[in-house]
Amino acid sequence: MKTPPHVVIAGGGTAGWMCAAALSSVLGPDLCRVTLIESSGIGTVGVGEATLPHIKEFNSYIGIDEAEFMKRTNATFKLGIEFVDWNKPGDSYIHPFGTFGQAFAGTQFIHHWIKGRKGGYAAPLEAYSYAIMAARARRFEFPDDDPDSVRSTYAYAYHFDASQYAAVLRAHAEAHGVRRLDDKILDVQTDANGGRIESLQLEKNGVVKGDLFLDCSGFRSLLAGQALHGGWEDWSSWLPCNHAWAVPCESGEPLTAYTRATAREAGWQWRIQLQHRVGNGYVFSDAFIDPQTALDHLLRRLEGKPMAEPKLLTFKTGRRSRAWNGNCISVGLASGFLEPLESTSIYLIQVAINHLIQLFPHAGMDARLSAEFNRRVDLEYDRVRDFLILHYHANAREGELWAYARNMQTPDSLKEIMERFRRRGYVRKYREGLFADPSWLAILVGQGVMPEGYDRTADNPGEDRMRAWLSDLERRIAVNVEAMPDHADFVRDYCASPILAEATS
Amino acid sequence: MTSDVNKPIEKVVIVGRDIAVWLSANVLTRALAHTGLAIEVIELPSYLRPHDVVGGLPPLGGLHHLIGLDEHELLKAVSGAYSLGQRFVNFAGPRPPFFHAYGSHGAPIGKTPFSQHYIRARHGGLNVAFEDFSLAASAAKYGRFFTSDATLSAFHPSQYAYHLKAAPYVRSLKANALKQGVKFTQARDFAVRRDHEGGRVVGLTLSDNRYVEGDVFIDATGEEGRLIGGGMESWAGWFPDNRVLTAAAETSASPPAYSQVVALQGSVLHMLPLQDMTGLIHAYHDEDMSDQQALEFAAVAANLPLKGQATAGALKVGRRRKAWDGNVIALGEAACVFNPISNVALHALHLGLVHLVSLFPLDKACESEAQEYNRLMQEAYEGLRDFQICHFKLNRNLDQTYWDGARAMPIPERLQQKIDLFSACGRVPMFDGESFEEEDWLAIFFGHGLLPQVWDRVVERTSQDEVITQFRQMLAFIREKVEGMASHEAFIEIYAAGNFA
């Protein structure tokens, strides 16, 4: 039998180890041999500590036990993201992992809600989201299986320590036969045309040849960028932030089941609460604030004592023109960078892995496979891009960055979305990919894009009926949320890490 | 100058004939009449002939339910018969016919789809057609019919469509609309009055000199698109036919629960069985045969005695560049003319109505809605069209000018992407706005004889013995279920038999 193709992964970190764990467990040693090269001398970025619900599928796909993994990564649950001061100072809204209300008499909830707002009888949007109300109350439990229950209308993700997650994945991958080389890549050999990678020259282990190379080397993009000179689409005029300070601190709040993103003078600050610490960061553009001032602001605003030296990350927003180029596929930051405002980094890695497994070049490189891979991956990146731009563009804040974002030319695709939503609450449905209509709804309304009109079919049920229905929905959500356990208690009972267990014993 | 663009829409005028006009009247009335919208229908003389038959796709049943049309009553009234899919005959020389059945094929094994296991098994010597793993195709093949129940859930709910006689279908739709109080006028003809700028339609002067005003106009006048104007994008380059003949034949002894598409020497014959006749739609090129020859060939191929008259006319496939232009929305053939090889025209009308309801203009400044509608409908129309083109492109009738030509035709890029990826790995790229799902594409790709050389080798993690066992179980399940089903005839007898003596 022919030897299976050799997949060489350049770089550890979340992207590299997710690839290694998935390929080794889903394809197995008969279908591919996997070598991962990482240097313990080179740090990983590891800002992707907040995730999207899709990560659950990934973990169960490759066979990772939830409670066990949560213990090991000091994980907490996540029901959404709170955006503070984004539209204007004093505002707060949550982008939930869940729906808003439900369709009624054949008409989507949004239209009944717009009508109700105009008529003065509907509550603010978040009262109709179970996920948001639970998040606000700092409560958590697993969603109900019964699709008729309001307790089934949400999903959840995690906050976790990304370096620990990489360790979990590494153990899993190595148990499934992945060979790990702790080494440095000194040189990348390409073929005569410079279109294919033939081998990697390592410092200690000599030359490593491969059939398929995954570039998980982060921003440096050693293979796809430096060796193959793959093109890059620059999106920094739409998303101008290019730096982030990251620093963990001690916790000063009860355990939150959501990520928080607070708008700041020249960017925004993240807050991700784990069992044992809070991850913080200030994402900013150095065109609008100097790094030292940004760091001073961040440290001054921490809720507790810093637990490590602050780290400065530098990045450029955009994506590689062709994620799969020749026999090299970029995954993670080597493939594209979108700031972690919507926790999409790990999701985008996962998407690349799913498509790679479906389109795996079992019979050698095939342009038909890479074309489809790139089509699917591009679609995901482009949609996330538009979604992120919306957060910046629709704002009523003061400050240079915010004025710039408000006045910039957005992509036509986003312009149309905003215009139709403002006109009549219309959100187009996509066959696949992020983000579904509740997500657009949350951000559009949250950023102050309030629809002027609604679908005429919302006039069918009659106002009295809608009043009663809306208030019943609101009440059902409130009553059920009241009965949920506290998030901190839930975490302690379900997946307390040794650190948390000791702290609470 | 004051503007009235923000005035709400108070009245919609639906003008045209036949199915397009009355289906639109039903849907818009159900969705919007209670919101204070006035709806008036201007009905033009019918173009329908007694032998005109129309086929739907499975979602049609849901639409009828929504507009309050009882399915059994309807089938009685229109001599309707059920359909589980389409059978394609003679598309690959002497090879046996194949089915495109509405529903799924096989069940996933492990985490990989059935189709991938099937590709591997075929390369391992399996000699069972893809359609044999479809409950619907098997039922259709053995003259049976069924509707889904819980015991079939492992195979997903299979779906069914039906064939209807067009003229009585229009009568049923009309009666149903009138029951809901739709206001209507008959007119022989009309003239269009536009505003000063010459853009928006403000009213219609009917042949009896009555003047009908409206805020929004639905153009259901058929191919000529009397209100919509603007250009058609011709699809003639994607299809080998430019003429269509319609006729009726007797029913076969027991009408099958599917429509049959037969590749003739230089044309395509589509046969749609009803309770009391079989509709024949024959598409061809006028350089290849006369209308008289077209009729003769159709009769020979159908192998059923003809009844009544036949009619022939030009077939001009294509799509209106702007189906929504100003305050006019074109529906039915005014918006898009399809090849008659499959039953997509009625479905396209259905989609046009669904999108119109969800984007129904709030006021006269509706350019934003028009743009979105046009984009959605272009995706929808082209998706249906590509599915049709695929049948021509993938034929394997060698040394027949018509079919050689069809194989050599250029095809739209998205269709090429589908064929390419399927050939490469047995998967199908799917795009926004498509009506046919991956399952449908798989059915016709395998059916037309494509077999990918490579499969997702993850399937090899299931042992060959295990796969064989599971395949046998699926086939046995289907056999057992099909044996227990009533015949299509019996189904019609119980639920849908009219009196057509």
C-alpha cells in the first residue's frame, strides 16, 4: 500500500495543535502522517481565550471530554459578549449565543418587536433573549433539549486558557501518533518555480520533507508569506487597530458568563474571566494613541492586581488572498487576522480544519479542491470582516478613531445590510457561515441602527394579541432565568480546576 | 416639488393571466389583505389549452396549505397525480433510466455522508445504483406511493410533488381567491399609463375604458411582460432547443408517480401523468424538425394514443434583467422562462412570491427592496436553470448531433464548479439561493453516470464488512417499506380521484 501523505505543520499554538489533533484523530495514521514543528523558544500569541459555540462540535468531533477539558484549562462558560460604551458612553448591550423571541403568525420576531417599540408596548430587545437575560443574571445551565422550551433557545461557548487548551490538544494529538519536533525552522525550500514547498530546514533535526504543509506560524507566516510570497488583502483602512496590550489580573467580580468588550478612546478593552484570573487587553491603533499611553490606561483600568508583565502584540488586519496555495495551507494568524472583538480566531481555525478534512487531497494536490477550499474560507473571512466593521462604523462616540470609523467608506456589502435594516429590519439569510440574523440584529440595534419600518405582515395579528404575547414571552424568560443556577456555582460543581477547588474549599 | 415617496402602499394591482395571476392573488391576499392593503386583479384572457399540464416541486404542497387550498379537493378538481421525482430515459445510450427522486439516499455511516461510502463501494465492485438507496425512487419504480411517517425518519422525510391540469388548477386558485374576497375584473386588453418621468406605472386603462390605479403593479402577463419592460437576458446559449410542442395522450394503464424525461434522437420529451391523460411537452430545435414531425416523434416515443389537439410555439428561455423595476414586479413567465425539461417554472413563481412578501414595499421609495429582490431572484432563477443545463451537459448519447452539441456546450461557471468538485471528491459546492440541495445534485450526478475517482478516505475507517452489512440493511429496509406501501393508483383512488368520465 502507498504510504499516506505526510502533513507538516509549521508552528504549535492553538492553530497548529488544533490541526494536529483533528487530522490525527479524524483521518488517523493510515490516511496521513503528521509532524508538528514548534520551538519552545518562540512564544505563542494566545489571545484567543474566548470562543464561539462551534468549539463544542470541534471538541466532540475529535473526542475531548468537556468537563475534563474545562478543568484543565480553567474554563468558564460563555453566553455572549457584552459591548460597553460602544454606541455611546453609558450604553451596554449583549450579543447573545441565542435567538430573540420567535416568529409569530409567519412573521419574524424582529418585525413584531419594531412595531411594539413604535407602539410603546415592547420592552428593550434584550428582554426577549433568554441567553442575554441569563448572562445579565450571571447564571448558567445547559440548554434544554425540548425545542418548544424557551430554555432551548441558546447555545454556549467557553472562556479558557489558550495555552492550556493547546496542551490538551497536544496530548490528544501525540496520543494519536503526531510527531512533535521541538526545533526552529531555519529555511524553507521551494521548487524551481517557487510555487510549492519541498522541505523545511530545521536547526537540530535537519531536513523535513512533506506532501502538504500547514502554515501555523502566526503573523510571521514563514511558509505561505515569506517563502511562497502569497498575496495579502489589507483591510486596515476599515479595521485600523494594529496593536494590543495583553495582561492578566486578579478577579474583582463574581464569575461572568460572558466576554466583555469596552470601547476606549482609541480602540477597545477585552475582559475574559477564567476560573483563576481575568484576561485583559487593550486593542488599539497607534495612529490614534501611543502605545505607552495605551498601556497606562489599561493598567489603570484593571479590576485587580496584574498577574504578569504586559505583552505588546502587533498585527495587521486582512487575509491571505489564497489560503491554500500550491501544497501549503495557511491556518490561523498566518491565514488572516481579524481582531478578537467577536471571538472569531479559533472559529476561523476550526472552519479551515473542517474544510480541509472534507477536501483533503487524498490523491495528491488538485486545483479543484483548493479552489473550493479558498472559496469557502474567503466567504467566512469576508463576512466576519463586515460584521466587525459594523461595530466601529455605527457609533455615536467622541474621539478621533471613532470619528474616522463613522465617516469611512464601508464595503458595499455592509452598506446594503445597514441600509435595509434601517429601512425595515431586513436581514438577509445565508446558507452557511457566521453570522445568523440574531447576531446582526443584536449588533445593529445595539449600535443604534433602529429600523424605521417593519414588514407589513406584522400588522396581521392585531395589537392586543401582540401585547399579550410579548409580555408573556418576557415573563417566561424572566421566570426561567430566575430558576437557573448561578454561573460560579455551576462551574464549581461541574468543572472546578485544582486552583479553583483549592480557593473555594 | 413635494414628494410622495414616503406614502404607504395602499393598493396593489395584479394584472395578467392564468396561474401566475391567481397564485399571486392568493398569496398576497393571505399575507397582506388584513393589513389594509387593497388588492385588485385584472384578469386577461387565458392562454391555456386543455392539454396544458404543470408539474410542481415538493414545496408546493406547503404553499397550498398556506393559502388554504385543500390538497385532496385540489387533486380531484385538476385530475392530479402524485410525483416522487423524475425518471430520465435514454440519456446515456443503452444504459438503463435513472431517477431523480425527491428525498435522501441512504443514511450516514459514522461521521461521513452515505454518498462517500457509496463511491468507495462502487470502486470496490458494488453494482447497485445510487437511486436504489432512495425510498422515494424505489417506491416510484414499483408503482407505489407514500407520505412520510415516523417509521421512515431514518431516511429523512421523503417529499412528494404533484402534476396538475393547468386550466382547472387556475379555476381552483381563482375560486379560492374569490372566497377570500379578492376584487377582480376581466379585461381583453389594457394600456399602461406612466408618470411624467416615464418610469413608474400609475394606472391601467382597460379595454372597456375603465381606469384602474395602483401603487404597486404585479406583471403576470406572461412572456411579453406588458408592464415590466426592460430587457431579457437570453439563456438560448445554454440550451439546445428553441421550440416547444404541447400535446396530450391517453393515460398509461397505471399512471406512474413520477414524470418521465425521454432523450430522443434530437430533442427531449417530458411526460407528466395525470388521472385522465398524460401531458406531453416536447422541446426541440426548429432546424432539426418541423412541428408536425415533432408531434409524430412525441407520439411514437410516448407510445400512447394522442388525444385532442397539439400546439407548438417558440421557446425563448431567459431571465428578465430586472424582475422588479420601479413599482412593477414581474412574476411567472414575465420574469423568467425555463426549459420544460423539469418542473421548475411553478416553483420559481412560488419563490418570487415568497421573496415579494418578505420585501413587500413599505412605501413608494422601494429601490432598496427592488435591488435585493432582483439579486435574490437572480440567484434563485439561475440555480434552477443550472440544474436543468446539467441534464443536457452530462448526457452520454454519442454520435448524435443534438446530444454531442449539448455535451460540448459551454456551461455557467457555478455549474462547472459543481461538476469539477464532484468529479474531484464527490462533494458539491452549494451557493446562496439554490432550491435544489446537495442530495438532488448527487442524484443527478450519479444518475448521469459520473463517478468520482477519489472519495473521502475517512470512510475507510469503517470496515468494508460493516459497510456491506449497513448497505444491505438499508436496501432491506427500503424493500420492506416499499412492499408495504399502497400503489399510486390506490392512493389516487382514496385521496384524489375525481370524476372525469
